[in-house]
Amino acid sequence: MAKNSFQALPGTRDLQSPDTDRMRALVAVFADEVSAAGFGQIVQPMFEDVRVFDRLGEASDVVAKELYAFEDKGGRHIALRPEFTASACRMFAELRPLTPWKAWYSGPAFRYDKPQAGRYRQFDQVGAEVIGSHDPDVDTELIALASRFYQRLGLTDVTLLMNSLGDAADRPRYLDALRGHFEANLDSLSEQSRTTLAVNPLRVLDSKRREDAALIEAAPVLRDYLSDEAASAFARVCDGLDSLGVAYEIAPRLVRGLDYYTRTTFEFAANSLEGAQNAVGGGGRYDGLVADLGGPDEPGVGFALGVDRTLLACDAEGVFDAPETTMDVWVVSTSDGLEALAITEELRRAGLRADRNFDGRSMRAQMKAANRSDAAIAVIIGEDEVADQTVTIRPLRTEGDQVTVARAQLVPAVKEMRQS
Ligand code: HAM
């Protein structure tokens, strides 16, 4: 008879401890930073009406090729979220919270990307959004927050790249110049980029194809086409970063992979990672997105950091180990009764980390497991202990004798030994 055999799908991964401990610890550090800065957590649905993601851009890979979109049993056209910003704006438009609305999130996102190291079809992001303020100091605060987070993880080799994409009104003038530049040199452009050019010339700047590199290098830059307001807002963000001592590089060709951006855009590149997958996070302003999703015309700005890639960068720099998770107590029982069950429960209720063996294994096998577990103490219950209503408590990692105490003294005796 044929036996079924399954593997995790391409671009998905099975994670287990200690990787999961590390991921949880990273999210905890992020949660700590954002809550200390006045952000409240939001939890959004993992799927939305596919049109919520339209504004990410029909010429962006994220929408054109990578969206997990399908029809559900009710005939709705839905998509798994490829990111959180659009659905945060949908949520804002629907719930109309007070502004400025400062929200943070964490969880998986889905993109039908080409799987490779640091590029997955299901990956995790943590991020923060502020909706309802035009103040460029908000941009600065968000960027400083993300840098502080990387610093707290111990990452040192991360470069902040900054650019401004200007306002909606600046865009047509720049797009004309850009289109003119590429059209004058159509023959030297890759075939894919020629297709992209017809839909959105800005996206051509995103091309990583070698044959496009020289032409992209020579292309006009948006900064020369900014309105006075956009230019002074960008200068204010840069001044803010300077005043906080946050180092950055101006990257005039940084356009990011999503279409909703206006004004400030930024990306964090981990220099320890392979070029194409070295963006560990990014973000920017998206004034106009909330209105596009049926909400009031409130501006927005935010960022998202790739959890998986950030952890890869931590590996590459040898920082941010999994937190220690040692057991306090291992319960060893050679009696047939329910004592091990009750004792383990009692220890856990008392706030101790406790584990035990099952399947009636020998004393020797159980002690071996206790030693392997890193538990500091073993609590032993044999026939004698059951008969005398006692427990034996033995230190596993320190010198010192085991003691036998009354069953009722279990928790205080374990705590005392743990402290000694
Ligand atoms: P994004 O640049 O598309 O921006 O994604 C943010 C980060 O998610 C990337 O820098 C990268 O670390 C990670 N990431 C993206 N795709 C993958 C993948 N296939 N595998 C592994 N990691 C990946 C956004 O998503 C925007 N929503 C950021 C934002 C928030 N802008 C304003 N607010």
C-alpha cells in the first residue's frame, strides 16, 4: 500500500526550538520598544479583499506576480496579505480610531517569491505605522525606533538608506523625465524592463538585472524634481536623524518595491547578508493610501522589518542568541501511581519550570533525561516516598546532599534548594 509522504512546500519552513525561542524573543524586544514609544498592538486578518492590495502597485512584483489570490467558497476574491500596511489602512478607514493612530503588529505575510536564502513564501514581519500626522518628526521617530531595535539585538553592520519620493504632484514631472531617459536608450534595456517601463517607469529603477545597471545609474533622480514642501520635509527628517546621531546614507535611486510611497522612504541593509536579500527592513510615507481605501484623507508613515532576515543577519554577526530556557525541576517517579502527575502540576502552579518522563521508564533512564534537561533539581518519588508521604529532592548541578521532606513541604523545599 502506498504510504503518503509530505514535505513543507517550497518557500515555507518548519521552525522549532531554539529557533522559535529566538523568534519569540525578537518579537518581545520589538514589542517592548514600540510600547515604550506609545504604540498599541493591532491584529489584522491574514486575508483581505484582494482589492485592498491594489495600491501596492500593479507594476510591483508583489502584486503582479507574488500575490496569493484566490476565490473563497463564497465567491469572494481574496488574497493572503503580502504585507500589513494596506490592511492597517483598511482597518483605520473602517474603525476610524483617534489620530494620530500609532499601531504595531507582528506575524506572517505571504508572497509567491522565488524561494532562496532569506526569501520565503511565508515570512514574518514586525512593524509599526502612524496614521494621521504630516509632521516629518514622526518619520524621524520611526526610523530612530527601528535603529534602536536593531541595536538592542546587537546588530552593528546595518546601513540606513534614505530617499524621498516627493508628493503625488512631483511624480508626473519626474516620471516624464525618467520615461524619456529610458526610451532614448530602449535598446540597452532588458526585455523585462521594457515591459515594466510601459506600466511604471519608476519600477525600472528596481531592476536588479545586470544589463539595466548602467542605464539606471545614469537615470535622472527624483530629488531634483521635489516640490519645495517635499524637499523641506525631507531635510527636516535628515536634520532630525543627524541630531539623534542616527547614521544614514542618501540613496537617490531607492524606490522600494511598493507603489504607495510618497515623500520619505527608507531601507535598512544588513551588510553581512547576500546583496539581493540584504534588506532587513524598510518603510516610508504613504499619504493618500487611507483615502484610497475609502477612509478620510489622513497621511501615514511606517516601516516593517523582516524577522527571518533580521535573524539571519544576527547569525552572520554572531549576536542575539536564543534565550536560556533551563528547567528548574525534573520529576522522577518509579511508583505506578498518579504522584508524578500531581507533583509536576503542583510545581508548575507554584511558578516553577517542571517536566517529567512518561511511559514508565526505568529510574536510570529517567535520571539520564533529568541530566539532559538541564534541570537544577530532581524530585524523586519511589515506593518508599509514596508509603511515607514524602518526596526526595536532589541537586543535579551543585554539590550538596539530597533531602527527603514531607510531601506538603515539596514547593518550599524545592525553592530553598534552588536558591542555595
Ligand atoms: P517590504 O520592503 O516589502 O515593505 O518588506 C519589509 C521587509 O520584509 C523586507 O525588508 C524584508 O526584510 C522582509 N521581506 C519581504 N519579502 C520577504 C520574503 N519573501 N522573504 C523574507 N523576508 C521578506 C513592506 O512590507 C511595507 N509594508 C513596509 C512599510 C510599512 N511601509 C510603510 N509601512
